[in-house]
Amino acid sequence: LTYPAGMKMYLIQNGILCKQYEDHVKQVSQQLKQASLEPFYRQALPVKHIEDPKADKDEIARGFAAQHGIREGNVCALTAMEISPTFQHRKTLMAVRWRPQLVIYHYQIDPQFGWMHARIQTWFPFYIHVCINGREWLARRMDAAGIRYSRQKNCFPWVEECGRVQELFDEQLRVNWPERLQPFA
């Protein structure tokens, strides 16, 4: 679904005429929004629309986590209008078009990865960006291995066992990222 010919094939395979494209996309988009936000509503977690494009979403989400005492699991969902690529039909062809659309940021604290978020585009082709911090993951791995360290924000100025820590850090190179991140999608 990430290129015009693929989107055209999706329409053909699903029996959708180009003139029905917009109605179909609106329906699928609405289903995605509801399914995406449902866990946050069910858990009575904040869902907030951010109007200011310069707002620091990460800072807002961290504020919610602190306010609600969240140390693991879902934190909040933030929505915003952002320019993203999508498709527009022209007669019987599909063309890429950049337009403002709603995106949803799912913030959470994962047991393995720590603080992270997924940005979900709510209009075809539904791009998802998962953002994790490798050093957050490393800190959790060092904690599990009982390795002492000193941390200043996103830096480790001192670690107890440099060789062992490098081995832990190198594990990130062997992770099957698509498989591991699929549950976030």
C-alpha cells in the first residue's frame, strides 16, 4: 500500500472502484481510529488532541505518566494533524499526495524497551513509526544482568563491566525488529 500501483491493486482485489476510494478510506480510517484509541479509553487513560504543532509531545506524555504514577504499560494517546503522504485518485489512476491528516501517538512504557511511542497515520497507507531508545533498552538489560552503572539522561558516563555491556548493547543488532515491533503496530 505504499506506492500508487500497490494501492490500485488493493482497490481491484477488494472490488472498490476509484470513485468509491474516498468513502472506503473514510470508513477504514474511522475503524482504525476507534480500535487504536479503545485501549486508552478502556483503561481511563488520557487521550488528548494537540493543536500546537510545536508542542513537545514526549514532554506532555511524560507529564501524564508522572501525574498518573504509570511505571509500565500504556501511558496516553495524543492526536495531532500532521502532513503525511496519502493517495488521491485521478480518473482510474492513484497518485501520491501529501496532505494534513490525523496521526495518533501511542505512548507506553514497555518492560523490555522502556519509554517508547508509536506514531500511526490514520489515512491510507497507514504508516506506523515506532520510536524506542536503545540506551533505555540497554539500561533495562544492565539492570536485569545486575551490572552497575551511572546514568545521566541518555548517557552512561560509567559502567561496571564495559565488555559485558558492549555485548548487551550488540544484542540490538541481532533483534528481528519487524517481528519484535509487530505487536506495537
